[in-house]
Amino acid sequence: MKLLTDRILREGKALSDSVLKVDGFLNHQVDPDLMNQVGLDFYEHFKNHGITRVLTIESSGIAPAVYTAQALKVPMVILKKQTSKILTGQVFQTNITSFTKGTSYELTLSRDYINKDDRVLIIDDFLANGEAATGAARLVQMAGATVAGIGILIEKSFQSGRARLDEAGFDVYSQARISRLGKGIIEFL
Amino acid sequence: MKLLTDRILREGKALSDSVLKVDGFLNHQVDPDLMNQVGLDFYEHFKNHGITRVLTIESSGIAPAVYTAQALKVPMVILKKQTSKILTGQVFQTNITSFTKGTSYELTLSRDYINKDDRVLIIDDFLANGEAATGAARLVQMAGATVAGIGILIEKSFQSGRARLDEAGFDVYSQARISRLGKGIIEFL
């Protein structure tokens, strides 16, 4: 998506061969118009997939996901990051380890907001090793629902996440695919 | 705001004299159209306040705040909840204690995304004791900027937050003001 790749080139900060900071328009400060366009672009790609719900992971996925859900005329569901396991039958939970951040958390989804007939679009800001996205997909499958697509704003294609999701048979659409990062270097596929 | 109070009456769950769950359209599952309307309503109220930035606190404030920011044609900034103090000069931080949840965290704002000329609108989902809103206001003031308004979706008017913000001289607009909660009881001012 040219609007996004242009913005990444203009304002993104490549800090190393794996870290890209986009705090100016996505992760800390957010450009609402860009998020709206991002949502419309996801809508264009997934509009014929029979999506009934958009799922995202708190908190950087929320802004792009809410515009995507609005365009698709379906609810958005925010997957919560809990530090500890909830011991009730009311929720689905799965453990996520973030290699980039060296942290671990329980991704949580209430049973009230997903059912087996749902066709779910998962939206997230970054795809690196695919831990968060595959965790979100596990929750959808625990509910007996279908992952109808995965939409990513920024894919670090040189890391393993995209290959993992492709191998698992998911329909993945990434708006910006980065082939190489380095101090001050950002290259796209 | 009638659209919001109607929705609270229809789908909100009053669990006790202080707890209202609105997980079906705001805190876990989110209704994008309602968030858009909420944003337009905040825009109507604050459009002549010279707002230059919308600030919100992750993660339930993000969806309503991004529509508010879009309508006002300004960026949104997400205040992050950090578990530990960051010891660099790059950020403003202030400690927040949530009495309702019995937790404490450092609310964090990068110096890059606020400056002393900013007129800031703070948006949050709930106002109870006012800890989060006054903390966000402290961060704005630490940056030398101005709190031009505080917009709240659901105010629990029987708790101390609204009085605290009024006494501090802030311009507060709450879309739904709840005077009384009880098991199965929701009353508005």
C-alpha cells in the first residue's frame, strides 16, 4: 500500500537490522486519516471473504482495526494481554512469548464475543516472528470459528512470521513488506 | 448523548453499586459506528477549543479517541501504561494508582509528541475516581502544554473523579453521567 510505504520511508526510523520505529504515526502518535485509509485498504482486500468479526491485539492494532471493522460493517474485538492465567470457563486463553521484547503474556478472548459460525479477520500492526498472529489464530480456532484472513500493516519479511502463517494455510495480506532493515536503511520487497 | 445512554441501558451490565460492564460495545467488543458517533459528538463539543492533539490512555480509549481526532483533524497520542519507570529524559512519566483494580503503573508520554504550544483534549472511556484523567493532565502540564478539555464516555458521577476535575478547573464533558448503580440498576443524572 503506497500511502503506508511512503510514510514509513519518510518517518520510520530503522534503528538496527531488526528494529523499525514508527512511533510518529502508528505506535505512539497515530495519524487518524492514515488509519482510515489503511482500514479501507483492508476492506478492499477482504470484502468478499464473508468476515463477521475483526479481531485485534491491544493496543497498536486497535486504530487500524476499528476502521477496517467499520468498513466491513462488523464488530471489532480487542484481544487483551493478561499477565496471569484466568481460571474460569468464560474465556479462551493462550500464551504468547514476544522474542523481540523478551516478555510473555496470556492473550485472552471472552466466549461471549466469538462463536463457531464466525469468520474472523485478524488485524495487527507488525508481523515479525508471528507469535501474536498465530496466538490470535489459536484463540479463534479454540472457539471453533474460522480465520478468514490476517491483515498486517508492516511485515518484516526477513523474519519467520510470514512463512509460518503461509505454511499454516492462512490468507495473509501485508500492506508494507520490508525485505531489509539496517541503521538508516529500509527496503521493501 | 442519547445514543450512548440508550446503549448502556440496553447492553450494560451493572454488577454492583460501583461496577458497570460494557464489554459488548466498548471495552472488549467494540461497535465501530458507535465509536464514530461518539467521536463526532466530542468534536461538536470541543471544535472551538483550538485543540491541536487528542490524548488517550491505552487501550479502551483508543477507538473513541481516534474518531475524535479524525473529526478535529489532529493527531491522536496514546499514553502507554508501563510497569516500571523509564530512566531517560525522552519521556514524561507519572504514577497512576487504580483503586478499582488495585494496580499501579507509570503513564508515559514521549517528549516527541507534545510541545508547549499544544492544546490537548484528553479522551477516556470511564471516569471514576479520576486517577487516570488527572494523571494524563499532569503529563500535559509537565510538557508545558495546555489541557483544553477532557472528554469522557461514561462518568460514574457518584464517585469523586468529576468533582476533582471540576475543582482543578478543567473543562469536562461526559457523554453519559451515571448517578447510581446497583445489581441490575443503572440510573443517569
